[in-house]
Amino acid sequence: MHELKMAVTLGHQVVVQLHDGQMMTGQPKWGSAPDKVQLRTTEGAVWVQLDEINHVTRIIPFGRSF
């Protein structure tokens, strides 16, 4: 969960793969529940149980936006 923690701290987006194979992309935020993370996607906010997450890929922005 190191990449997830880094993404929350740095404001990066992530791609989360769940144990059932489902993949979601969004910006993670911690809530009051220690066993869940909120993922803000283009379709809305979703709460994800940490034990359902199989893999996290952090999206690191490169360069400057013009």
C-alpha cells in the first residue's frame, strides 16, 4: 500500500486492480474508516476496501502543463 499512501500525499492518480480483476482509475483520499480508501473517478466517488485491492499503480505526471 506504499504507492497508495504516496499518491494520497502527493495528489497523484492511481490505477487500482481489485482481486476480482476490476480496474479503476482515480484520485485516492483517506476517510475516517481505516480499512477503506475513497477513489474519486470520472464517474463519481467510490469507497474501496483495502483488502479487496490486488495491485496499485501510481500515475506520475511528467513535465509542465501548457
